[in-house]
Amino acid sequence: MKRSKLRGHQVVCSAFIETWAKFLIVMCPRFKVWRVPWGRAEYGEILEETLIREMQEETGVTFTNPKFLGFWQDTQIHITGNRQTSRLIMFYHVQTEDELTLDPDEAEDHKWVTIEELKNIENKEWALDDLFRRNPDLLYNISHEN
């Protein structure tokens, strides 16, 4: 699918995918940071639809019943093209026991980590640090609801 040029505000849906009390993180090949899988919303799409579509594309699994966790906003400077955009990242929690097939264009590497490992991992996307700072017990509470 061809994406339009980035400009203005971008809405992104991101998933904390949980299996057996561990969460999937992927190494972003473009920015070389650890992050949870995400993708951009398309015009007219409901955010939960974006999350389900993007996770299907990136992991091969169709998730149901995503639980909204929180959001984060940032500004990105694109050196090529001298453009500036902003992202609103909507974080969700989903669970699965299915085998994942990761898109190599979206994940250079991956690992399953506990909540504490995720909070302490070096070189992660700053949005994750901010989400944990604002909601220190967020993922702990969710993983212990089940």
C-alpha cells in the first residue's frame, strides 16, 4: 500500500501484545529503537479498526477486544524534505497465544519481555518512557486482571 507524504498530524495505534505475562517489543529498522508494534490510521478509520488492521499486517494475528491504555504526543522533524509532523500515539493492550509472523520491514529483531524488563530496557522509543512515567502501574494492573 502506498502512503501519502507525511504532513500535519498523524494518528498512530500501538499495541502492547501480551503472551504469558510477557510483552512483544520490536527493533525498528528505520530508527534503531525498541518499540511496541504500531501503524498509522487511515482516513475515516475507527482507531480500534486501525489497531486490528495494523497488527494483522505486522504480526499475522487478528486481535479482538483491544483495551485502551493511554496516549502520547510528539513532534518529528524530517530532515529530508524539511518537514515537521506530529504524532498522537494511542496505546492499546491485547493478548494472544497464537504464533506471530513478524513483518521484517517493520521488525529488525524482537523479544518478549516482562513489564519490568520493558520499563528498564535501553534504547527504547521515548513515547514508552513517557507512558510509564505518567502511568507507573498501568501494565502491571492489566496483566494481573486476568
